[in-house]
Amino acid sequence: MDLVSMVHGGEVVPGWSLFEWPRVFIEAEHHHTWRKKSGQYEDPTPREDRKRRLLFLPDLGLKPGEYPPNRRHFLTEDSTAKEYVAVVDQLKKGGSSTTLIESMRQLRKALELKYGKEPM
């Protein structure tokens, strides 16, 4: 990101990318994006679906090198949703057992049957 701003001008802006799994949860993930000289935001981060629009919320209170954990607000009281998020968090922290991965798949499948697929 720093390279993009050095080459093209503008600045790196810290903040949060916001995602929603409708009726399940809203998640804020720490992220940086690029603000062009014109003031327009652009996210040069490679991702599979470049057509999908993302919501970015600047947070100038974040310090460089600071990586706070994701924040979530559940839209359901369904314990399966909370269990799914706990398993995903374990995997993000380096857990990689086949049991954990299978548990995540089963929980996601149960949630998708009830609420629809998680947008990617």
C-alpha cells in the first residue's frame, strides 16, 4: 500500500472493511486503503471478486503497525453462528487440525441452509 501511494501520490488510510452475512452477522476487519490525490478511495488489494463493492470506514485513530482484532455484531441469537465464528477465529490464529476445518465446514453449511450463503 505504501508503494502505491509513493508511486501514484495520495496516502494510505487506516480503517475497517465492513462485511455482512445477512441475518447472521456484520464484521469489521482492520484494513488499509489508498486515498488518491483527488480524495477518491481505491483498494488495490487483490481479491477474487473485483466487481463486488466493499464498504470502507476510515479510522484515523489507528496507529501504523496496530492490528486490532475483527469486530462483529451478531444479527441472530443462533448459537451456531457464534460457534462458527469461534472456530473461524481459531483457524485464523493458526489452528489447522482436520477436525477444526471439518467443524467449520459443517457449521457454515448449517448456517447457509438456514440463512443463505455467506457472500464472498
